[in-house]
Amino acid sequence: MKKLGIVITDGVGFRNFIMSDFIAEAIQQFDSITLYSGLPIYAYNTISQPNITIKELDVYVESKPVWFFRKWKEVAHLQKHQSFYGMKDNLETGYPKNNSARALLVKLIYCCTRFIHSDASILLAEKWQFLFFSKNKITQSYLQLLKEDKPSHLFFTHQRPPFLAPFLYAAQQLKIPTSTFIFSWDNLASKGRMLGTFDYFLVWSHLMQSELLYFYPTVSTEKVKVVGTPQFEPYVMAKYKTTADEFYAKFSLDANLKTICYSCADVSIGSNDPIVIRAIANAIRNNSIQAKVQLVVRTSPAEDHSRFKTIREEFTEIKWNVPKWVLTRENHAETWSQRVPSEEDIKDLRSLLEYVDLNINMCSTMSLDFMLFDKPVINTVFGNPENGMYNDQRFLNFDHFKKVVDSKSVTIAKNETELINQINDALNNPKERTAERKAMIDLQVSESLEGTSKRIATTLSHWND
């Protein structure tokens, strides 16, 4: 009997694997499915099939020794690969600024891993990390849960959350085959270590496959499958399609004007968002933009819109799209992870991608979203160490985004003058970079959006045989 366990960690995983066609396809390949969730069970109220069970995972909290060895392996991984700009940037920004007891331990780890960061030492740190939580009551409850459920394959929809390491350990102890999906295009070349060692891997592209094999040399090629990503599959699903008339009515827009969409980062890296929004709004008011245009701002799903209160009052003509992601649990250590998208929001996002004329964002994955609809994209990076703004220009050197910059599929605006000139160029020549945008999509997402969920489900079924 083929029994698939699926681990959903947060709202983005929910969007990718619950709001795509994945569950419908997986149920065709497996006799039963159990969803192991880091979200409350009631978030899944649209799922009612009798052969799908939903179980909410108890929340694991690291002990000090577990934290120490987990931190060691993550920092060592960054030290080993700091020739990659994103790794080096994360290494530098993670260095403690004070001398608290924990900060001193982190500094000790940094000091030691400067010299000791071989793959063998990283795997040894992981072994000690797993050893220290092996007797934890939550770990033991996970073991008991998997003994009772007996999944024949366990699929993690995200490779990084450290609080899931005990669940992976439980599967390993019971010799349940495990697989994971590489969550985002920047994770391998910019982020820290995976939560543990999986048996199989699903990746977006051949580029991501080569990155995985480089950063994790113990992984063999035949254990990695290129499937695309379900993150974009809703853009070809009929249930999320809206008409142009519905779009203009929903956002109270004028169909006779061109539309610019500015998509925000979250507050942790998007502190320059209000500066850029104000620059665009002023350019519209003073006719620096040659075409007659209107502006829609989409805020980050990870937060509310409160930080934009002043600019909303100053520019009442701006239309706002605040993503309708429902907060499913209060007082969580990572509140953003407990936000779950609504069907309405996916429709809203798809309509923006399809019907606006230009997107502007700060080096976001949203660049790919808009490229999928062949829309011009401008990446704004106004900040650098000299001008006192948040230094977002450093993101241009991150390995995943340097490929975008070098491809010429987007334009880069480092100040207001460059931004306004690029807006005029993009609106006057919207198809100028069509070939470059298509090439970038082919590089980052190697399979068609159609059939993504079916490819994933079929691959998992094959690995289960």
C-alpha cells in the first residue's frame, strides 16, 4: 500500500502544494495521504477526501546543545562557501553585535568554523545535533506518530526549517524514505544548510540541480529530479483566471490608462519601499512619466500595510493590494509563517501579473512572476553604504540575482532619475526584452507550468516503488 506523508511547514508551502493541483494529482498516485502540518488543522477546511488525513505537528523547541550544533553546521556551511556573495553576506550579517552569552557562543562558532568547515565536520555537527534531540519528548512523539501511520514515503515541502529536524530524524530511524522540495530560487546559493540529509530532491531547474550537487557533494545525480515549481502553477489554472474587466473593477482602475505595479518586500529588507513608491507617485503627478499611468502597490504577504500609513494619506490616488493572507495562529515564534493565502488573493495576484503594463520591485522573486506574463520589470536598488539608505544594492551581487542582472531581462534603477527614464522606456517599448525574459524563465524554471503537480506526484510515486 502506497502511503504518502506530506510535511507542510508554512503559508507559502500551503500555497504551493495545497492551492495548486498537487493534492488532486497525488491522490491519483497514492492509496492514502497524511498531511503533517505546522499550521492549524482548520486551515485545511477545503480538503474533504476520505483518504486524506491531516495531523497537526507538536511544536519542537530547541535545547541549548541542539541549537549550538545546528548553528555550528549552518555557519560552517556558510564559511565553506563564502566565495558566493550571498553566503558571505549572510555570514557577515549574522555575526553578533553584542557580547551576550549566546552572542559569545556564536562568535566562538565563527572563530572555529573559519578553520574547520569540511563536509565531514558539518555532517559530524549534524550528527551531534540529532543525538541531542533524539530523546526529546517531541522527537519521541514523532517516532510514535510515524510508527502508527506507517507512511511509505515522507515528502518535506521545504528543506530548511530547523524545527523539523526531529521529524526527519524520526523518519530516518524508521527507515522511511524521505524527499524534499527546494523551496526557492535563492536558497541553495545564498542561504544556510538544509535541516538534515534527505534521500531524494525535487528542484525547479537544471541550474538548481547543478547548484544542489555542488553544495551537497554527497548527493548523487539520480536522486535529484527537475520538476519545475508549483509556486507558479496557479497562473495556468482556470479557477484563478479573471477577466480584464473584473481586474479594473476590483482595483477601481481606469482601463484607458497604463498600469504600473510596485510589489513590496517585507520590512526586513524593504525599508526603501516608501522612498520608491513616493518617487513613482510624484513622477505621475508632475508628468515626468510620458504616458498617462496609474499606480497599484502590492504589499508583502508577510506583513500588514501599517508601515505605509503616511504614504497612503499623502497619495490617495494610489491603489493598494494588501494580500489577503489569513493569520491562522497568534503568538507564534514566526508569525509570518502562519499566514495562509486565500483563493481571492491568488486571483488578485494573477490578475495583476496579466493586466498591468509594468512591474517594479526590489530584486524579488516577483520579477519571475511578471516575466512569466512577458511584462517589463524594473528592479530598484536605491540604497548603498554611502547614501545612508538601506543597502539593497548588495543584492545585485547575490549569485541567483546576478544571473538576472547579467541576462538583461530586467533593468536596474539605482536612483530616481534612472527609475523614471526606465519607466518611460519600458512603457514605450514593452516587448524590447521579451527574448531575454523568456531565456531567464527557461533558466530558472526548466519545465512548463502546465502539469507541474502531476510531475511532482508521479516522481514521488516512482521513488516510493
